[in-house]
Amino acid sequence: MKREGFTLIELLVVIAVIALMIAILLPSLRMSRLQTEAVLCKSNINQLLLSMTMYEYDYETFPQAFDDTLLEQAPWNPPPGGYPGDLQYDRTGWWWFHYIVDYLGKNSDKDSVICCPSKEINDIRLKDNVLCGNYGVNLSICKSSSGRKSQAEFIGTPLSRSNILHPSRTLLIIDSGYSMISWWHVTDVPPIPLGNSIEDAAYVPGLNINKEKTLWPGLEWDAIKGRHSNKTVNVGFADGHVERTEADDLFVEKTETGYDNRHPLWRPIKNNND
């Protein structure tokens, strides 16, 4: 007599084999996804870096990291796409990516280029905030138009490439917890204690000292676990090249004589006390 269908044991064996195959394939698929995201992230930084370089060529300085002077002069003239961020905790003004939007090219998805595909943010409000968990520019180069007097070294006119002594060793844009970042955010002992604003909580993803930092809720995973494999980050340098490096290679250590790893990595111009 011809038998139809499968026995219960046969079905259980098939299910067990499928489950085993999934268990074997999932880590590989996840690693493949992470590698694809890391490559896309590097491509984004390449495009942003090229656009910033073209802007510097035309205007003889890199774009301002943050600029609220235009808001004071013409409050009716917001940046392309409107003011980003959340008015409750982000400053209102023009950001560096507004200045380079025309250099990104007609075929670029300009919204996705400024967003890191590898970020892991658990708070939906911060996840949708383009200023959080994507890319940040070096405040020692791009500078802000305003800020606290205690952080005067990051305020003023942006630098040009001619002001940077070692452009191939000085970072310009990086995987970052906030849209602008400085060496103060990657040392465990900044010259003056940072405050509680979201700007003060900027970080390099995967940096070891982030475990001890005051982080905004929802950013802990991105800051501590890191974004790419082996806690690496994509870094765009002032000469136009991009590297993948370990996050801890960007750490600035406070020593008895000053700060190690600050110049020329973060600070392009040496001061007398460097």
C-alpha cells in the first residue's frame, strides 16, 4: 500500500535540519551585513570628504561646523530642508552638511549620505535626529560660530588646508555620536569638565573610555559596543583619504606633561603648550 505524506519523526528531522542550517548561516549573514554597512559608511565619508574639499577649494576654508550668525541676520532663510535636530536640546542654525549639499552631486541621495548605516540608537527621537549617531566634523578645523568661552579654541573662522601642518595625519570627519566633535570628547580628563548638553556627550563609537562617560539615553549601545567590527571607525583625513582605524587609536591621554595623541591627529596647529 502506497504511503502518503511524512511521518512525525521525518517532519521533526526536517525541522531540526532547517533550524541547524539557520543557526549556522545567521552569524555569516550578520557578518556580511555588517561588512556591507561598513563599506557603505566608508563610501559616505568619501563623498562627504570630497565635497568638503571642493568647498574648501572654492571658499578657501572648510565649512563651519555650526553657524548661527545667518539665523541672526536672516531668520526667515532656513537651511535646505529646514533646521535639523530637536529644539529642546539642539542649537538652531546651519550645520556643516548644509554648506556642502551642492557639492554632493545630482545623483547622490543627500539625506542618506550624511547618515551612517551602522549606527545603533535605541531612542526613536535620537534615531531620527540627523545630528545624532552619524558623522561629526573636527571642531579644531571646522569650528563653531559661537559657544562657551571656556571652549574658545573651537570657536571662530574655519581653517583652510594650508593651515594644517600634516593634512594626511589630521582627521576632518569621522563616525561620531554627534555632528561635531573635538579632542575634548576623546580624553578622560578634558581641560575643563564637559557639561550635560548633547554636544558635550559627543563620542567616537567603540572608544573604551565611553564606558565611563555620561551618555544620552539611547546612545549607550552605539557608544560602548561600537559601530563596526572590532570597534573600528571610518576616518576621513584633511588630505582627502579615508581609513578604517581602531577607535582607541584616537584616544587622547592626559599625561604629566600635557596630552598625548592630540597633535596632529586632532589639533592641526601646535600651540606653545602642546
